[in-house]
Amino acid sequence: MDTGAYPRNLSDLVQLPRDTQNWKGPYLQGDIPLDPWQHPYVYVFPGKHMTAGFDLYSLGFDGREGTEDDITNWQQPTRQ
């Protein structure tokens, strides 16, 4: 909201990005947290699934992308 745009990457939440006005961070204290399985969160901007915004997801317990334990901010197709 402060800058009028989504961050380009998650580090923009803790360090002032170059060429950004009205940044009032840091928006997170300390380092960027890991997911509950100690893997980095994956952030993609612009989003491939959430094309009007960003994709944010955890690779889940197995740490592999595209498996059924991934946790995403978009609706995943159900597997049969």
C-alpha cells in the first residue's frame, strides 16, 4: 500500500528497494521466515497463477514443487 505496487521479491519487505518511493518498512522484523518445514517460501511477481498480483507458496514437507503437499495462494487442481 505504501509504495503502490507489490514487492519485486521478498527481500523488499525487509530492505529498502532501489527506485522505490514511500517505502515505510521494514515490514518484517529480522530475516524472511522459512515455511514450517524450514524451506524458503517461493514468491513470484508478477504471478503466473495470480496474474493480477503475485504467487506465494510453500513447497510443503517434501520440499519439491508441483507435488500434492504444496501450499499455495491460488486454487490448485484436485488430483484423482
